[in-house]
Amino acid sequence: MIQNDQQLAVTQERIAKFQSWLLQMRQTALPKEFEKMASGYRLEIERMQSEVLDYLLRPAKVA
């Protein structure tokens, strides 16, 4: 669970990295291999995106 803006930035960077890996794999892997490899990356991207949205949709704490 993302607790602050720094963790948000790290998670967004991880999402971008996973998407970049998927882009590379879809061009180099055989179709059957790609389907198997991509599903794990997709699940992790979706999980991280859900955390990002959960964080962004919470009101900011006012000091």
C-alpha cells in the first residue's frame, strides 16, 4: 500500500519498467512464450495501478 508521494513515484516508475519489458517481449518472444510470460507482468501492473489509484483517490493529509 502506497503511503506517500515518494512511494507513489517509485511505483509509477516500476509500472513504466514493467510496461517497457512487455513491449520488448512482445517483439522478441514467440507467441506461446509471450502469452505465458506476459500474464504475470500484467497481473503485477494491474496490482500496482490499483495501489496508485487507491492512493490518489484518498484525500491528502493536511499538516
